Amino acid sequence: MSLSRRDLLKKLFLWATGGTVAGLILGPWFNRIAFKRRLWQIDPDKCTNCGLCENACVKFHSAVRCVHTYAICGYCDLCSGYYRQGTAMLDTAPERQICPTGAIERNFIENPYFEYRINRELCIGCGRCAKNCEAFGNGSLYLQIDQEYCSHCNQCAIAAVCPANAIRPTEASLPYLLKGG
Ligand code: SF4
Ligand code: SF4
Ligand code: SF4
């Protein structure tokens, strides 16, 4: 049975509008599934703070940031993640700090306690503080991909070069792999 031109146009119209409606309904669902698969995160137990996170990320200044788990540590007067080794004075002079951008804020709490807070706007994910914290402290400073800065690439450019195989996909419901969390 052959279709008339009018019937054929009608069928094409129904097919096209049906596809559009299905797209509108199913699109967000597919996006959610895809987004779920595209979240990347650093396993803090595997990361060696090698320094590649700062420049391997496709984002300028990296999507990686240092985070701090205060339950582990974070109130010492002499913080090995904040001060260069062998520093004589415990003040906030830039030359005594490990961080190249001044992203770690040292705030007095009460004698002898100070709180070390990361300024996300200034942190570039270089990992220098985390490396020193791991070597001489308790490892309370460590790196995480900040999901607000991350572009959620299909293949994380850092994961492709990470020597410790520390970056892996994670569930959207678990965007951070926090120590002790
Ligand atoms: S590249 Fe891997 S090991 Fe190096 S700092 Fe980034 S996550 Fe850690
Ligand atoms: S040393 Fe590097 S990783 Fe640590 S806070 Fe400063 S910029 Fe961020
Ligand atoms: S997924 Fe892309 S934007 Fe996010 S950390 Fe990896 S390379 Fe950077």
C-alpha cells in the first residue's frame, strides 16, 4: 500500500514531534546518567602529591584544591603544611610559608592554637602543603578535585598522567573522597 504525500508528511510530523517530546522527557535523565559517570575524584589514600595536578588539568590554575580535615589535625602553632622546614619565627611572613600563592590562612584561636584555612580562590592544587603535611605531620591537608571548578571531562586529563593512579570516577552522590569521612 502506497502512502499519499499528505499521509507521508503527517507521519513525518508525528515522528518528529514524538522524538522532540521524548527528548525533552528523557534528555535530563540521560544527562544525569552521563554526569554521574563523569565525576572524577582523587583518592587521598593513593595520592602522593606529586605536583602534576597543578598543570595537567584542562582548567587554568587547575580544578584541584587542597582541603583540610580538622578532626585529624589543624591547630598546631607550628604547622608543617604551612611553614617551610627549619623556619625560625612562627609568623605569617610570606617567605616562611610553603604555599606559593598565600592560599593558607593562619588564624589565632587561643593560646597556643591556630587554625589553618584554605582559600579556594587562591589555591592552585600544587600539593606542596599536602606533601609536607604528609611527610612531617598527620596528613590532614590533602588534595581533592573541587567539583565547582571541574569541567567534568569525559576523560580527566590528570587521571591520564597520574603516576599513582589516584584519580577515579565517583558517584554524583559522593563527589568528595574525604579522609575520615
Ligand atoms: S597527579 Fe595523582 S599523585 Fe599527583 S598530585 Fe595529582 S592525584 Fe596526586
Ligand atoms: S601549597 Fe598549593 S595546594 Fe597547598 S594551599 Fe597552597 S596552592 Fe593550594
Ligand atoms: S575532569 Fe577535567 S577539569 Fe576536572 S580535574 Fe580532571 S582535567 Fe581538570
